Amino acid sequence: MNTDQETPERKRERLRQEELQENAVGTFKDGLDRAQFGNLSELVGSLGWIGTGVVIVVIITVFMWLK
């Protein structure tokens, strides 16, 4: 699809994906900030699969440590 015929929704998503790829640290912070307000998908999207795995391991470790 050409950018001339791109819908506003697709353009927003394309720009968001480009920003995620270009500015990983900034989007990580944005994801954490949004996660405070209950948007878990933004946190996971900004972390990627490795970051999400690290967060899960940390949560499990803290949970086991507190037991």
C-alpha cells in the first residue's frame, strides 16, 4: 500500500513501530509509564520478547524470595 493511500490508523501504527525500533530506551520508559496506568500490552510491546522474559524471571524470583 502506498503512503498516499495509507489510512490514518495504519500511518499511526507504522510511525509507532518505527519509533519503537529507533528509540528502544525511550520506548521502554514510555512502556513502563503506561504500565502504571494498566496498559500491559504497551509494556510488553516496548520490551520485546527478551525484556518480557527478564521481567517474568524477576517477578518469579521476587515472589520466591518473599515466600
